[in-house]
Amino acid sequence: MSSVFKLNKYKNFLFDADGVLWKGQTVIPGAPTVLETLIERGKQVFILTNNSTRVVSQVLEKMHSLGFQKMATENIVTSGVVTADYIKQKGFQKPVYLIGTPGLEQTLKSSGIEVIGTGPDHVENYSNLMTLPEAHDLPEVSAVVLSFDSHFSYPKIFKAVNFLKNPEVEFIVTNEDSVFPGEKPHIVSPGTGTFVACIRTAVEPRVPEIMGKPGKHIFNYIKKTFNIDPKETVMVGDNISTDIHFGNENDIDTILVLTGVSKEEDVEKAKSIGFVSGIPTFILPSIVQIINPNLHPLGTSP
């Protein structure tokens, strides 16, 4: 572990969004200035978000509305973008069944991917499940893509599970985040991981390909697209199970900020249970301290 953070060591800064740059519609104080300062100093700045509910242009629109004026579409990588790239590389000839939002559907379709399954799908009476149309007539698909979906329902579970009975149908998930932070600290919102756990229970022992953090697909996409060197890169996040785990699994330094999901006690717990990949290189109150030359390492305060 480094004794002192040295800003000049890093050329590439990877930032999570929710809980790091903003919470809901509320910007983390000073966050726009940090990104602007890094860009002015010649650093490459990327937003890596597991949130696939929006297309990149919508994420950029939100960033501009919150004061991140120097950001552009090429600075933003979502798990949806990585999912689309992965599917394109596979060259599927059949549609994918998507449990997700219209934003993710748009991301996939803009890459030429045929999509079925979005929108509400529910039944009023579950007394006789064999009366569901899905029990008798399922179309052929190449993959099941699972993401956040406020319309998650039994018919969708039924379809996904029965599609995945075919071993040739790929199981793809955008992320496995169990919760995501909101503007009110006492309220958490269940994330995509809750849906993934539901489907995985019914299709064991099948294991999905994870497109977002902490999986390797998103980092491979960044390396391929932007030609970055892991030794010159640092990941800044608020969740030890995704952001910090992601950084450690891909051999890059990490900064945990305490404005989101994980707190210092979570790091101590990670140490106690041997979750080495969840231990950050640095801990900061917020990202404002990144451009502070007095930034100190894990276990001390700036």
C-alpha cells in the first residue's frame, strides 16, 4: 500500500457515478470542480457506471444539468454500452430477451441488436400457471439480458428461466448491485442484484456473464477502446463490493469515498473476513480530497 497519494502517478481516473458524483438529483459538493481540474491537468477522466437504465446521451444530459460541463459522451461508459458491445462481438442471429428499461433497450437496438421483452408483463390471476401463454409458446432467443426493471414480474421470471433451460442461450447481466444509494440516507433501493439472485436460484448451476463492475468485461472494454495502462489508472467508488473489488481484480489502485454505500466499518469487516479485494488503497470523505495535495492513505485522515 502506498504511503502517500501522488496525483501525478495517475493518467486515468475512473469514477463511479451514484454515490460518488451525485445522489439521485443532488450533486456531491465540489464534484464538478474535481473532474474539471483533472481534465485541465491533462488527465483522462471516465465515468464507469453499472446503471444501464439510461442511454449515454441521457447520462451526459444529467451531468451537464448538475454542473459537469466538461464531460462528453466519450467520457461515459455504462454497463449497457458494454453489454451491447459484448453481444455484437458474439454475432447472435436471434433476438435477445431483455428484462430491463427502455433506456437499455435503446442502447442495444442502436447497436443493431434485436430485442424483445421490455415493458409491463404481468397477469392478474396466478391460480393456474399453465394457463400462461408463456407455458406453451416461447420464441427462440440467443440470450437473456437481465438488468434493473421496475416491471419485474412472475411472467418475466417464467420466461427467463425457461429460456435459460437451453444451454445455448447465454445468461448476461449488466450488474449484481444489491442496492443503490438515494438522496435520503435511511432509504435504500433494491438493485439489479435482487433480480439476478431470483433468476439464478431457478437456473442453478448456471452463472451469468457480468458486464459491469466488478466483472472484467467493462475493464476489457475500456482497455480496448481507450488503450489505458492499469498501472497509471485509479478507480474511485463508493462500494467495496463493486467499485473497489473491480479495481483490485483488475490490478488498479482504488479510492473509496464515504459519500455512498460503503463506510469505514465495511472496510474493517472486509479485512476481518478476508475479503482482500474489498480493501481500498485510499479512503476519503469525498472526491474533493483527490485534488488536495495532502491526501493520505488508508487508515489516516487528510
